[in-house]
Amino acid sequence: MTRILDLLNDPRLPRLEARMLLEHALHKPRAWLLAHDTDPAPAAAAQAYRTLIERRLAGEPMAYLLGEREFMGHMLRVTPDVLIPRPDTELLVETALEMLSGRPGAALLDLGTGSGAIAVSIALARPRCEVSATDASAAALAVAADNANRLGARVRLLQGDWFDALPAGERFDVIVSNPPYICSTDPHLQQGDLRHEPRGALTDGADGLRDLARIAADAPRWLRPGGALWLEHGWDQAEAVRSLLQQAGFTGVASRRDLAGIERISGGYL
């Protein structure tokens, strides 16, 4: 007889990961596991757990195995069709919320929304603002729509490549984006979770600045006077992104540091 405790004590994974995978396989919370650890493990759940273990040992990200990831206090559904939300990006959301504070009816655009993490978090925190989000991937937009619907966020989702998804003549008060910014030759793309995430959400296939440059150059046509553009970028790209923003006509250009002290986002105003 295989007990739940026997499954939990798998030495090949950190205890926390093993517990989370077992909770997922059993569809039970931690408190239930603690109270029933000597119970026989249901055969189907035990097999599902062993399959999850093997997938994790092969390097598949925990977020994809569990089908969810917490971001800004919200549990978001994630699939291999979308980038896994990361704490670094919360700085971009916090900055957008600051820009929208006390501005009911203001319009925000999230470019390349993926799972909808940014747009959904902003819509939930500023329900009186108009939040739109674009993505070129229909599969990603389906995930974003599911997250918005489950959490009750009012987000307009549009399919298309960056600004191409938008009706002509639209204008926004704030535009934000976490575009692909990893250089295509960066060895980190072959390491860790990045190996399993959609390549197009990680790298622009070039030097990592191509999409950032395009967004910076095109954004002024879609911003209202005084509007703001803020972009997430790589740890060593802040100076280059500030230059792109200045070349596009933005003023008050600045960068903000994340909790690790890294210049993680840069932005400016028209």
C-alpha cells in the first residue's frame, strides 16, 4: 500500500515542489494532506503525481505543471502558450497604477499581454479605467480572456501585432508593455524555465531591442497629449531604452529599479 506520506517523501524533488505537485494531483489543499498523510493514496492520483514528478525532473516549469501562477495577489491561469508571470513585472503594474491614480475613465493599453497578468491586475485595481490589451497569439488571448473572466476584470482584448490590432484613431493615456527583450544569442534561453516558454515571448530574434524600438517609435501616434509609455526591459538595456524614448520625442525619460536594485523599466511622457 502506498501512503500519501510515501509519495510526499520523494527525495528527487525539493519538499515544497513535491507537496505542491501532490496537492495538484489529489485536488486537495495542504491542510488535507497533513490530516490524511497516512491514508492510502488513490491509484489514479498516485499515477498522475508520478507523471508530474517526471515532467518536473525533465525541467518543465512548476507554473505549467500546476497550470497557475500568483501575480499581484491574483492566481492566474498559465499554459505553455504564455510567458510565466514574474515578480519583476509587478514594478511595471505598480507604475501604471500610479499613472492612473485619481483618473477615472483614463485609457490604458497593454501591448503583448500574454496571460493578461498586467492588464488584468490593472483592471482589477482601477475598475473605473478603460483597459485594453493586444497580443498576436490567439492562444495567448484565450488564456488572458479566461483570467479576466474568472477574476472579474473588465479588459478589452484585441488580436494583432503590437499596435496593428487597434482601430484607427484610438488614443490612450498610458501604454505599457513587457515585450520580448532577450538577445537571440543569450545562452540563458537554453537554461531553466526559459527552455519551455514560448520563444517569441522571450526574444525578438535579434538583439533584444527591436520590439522595444518599434513600440517606442510608434507609441506617440497612439498617446494623448501628456500620455505615458513605460517598458520593461533587460538588466543591461536601460540606457539604450532611454535613448530610444528620447529619439521618439518623449520627455521626462527615466528608469525605475526593481527590488534587486536593477533598472527594470523605463518610460517617458509626451
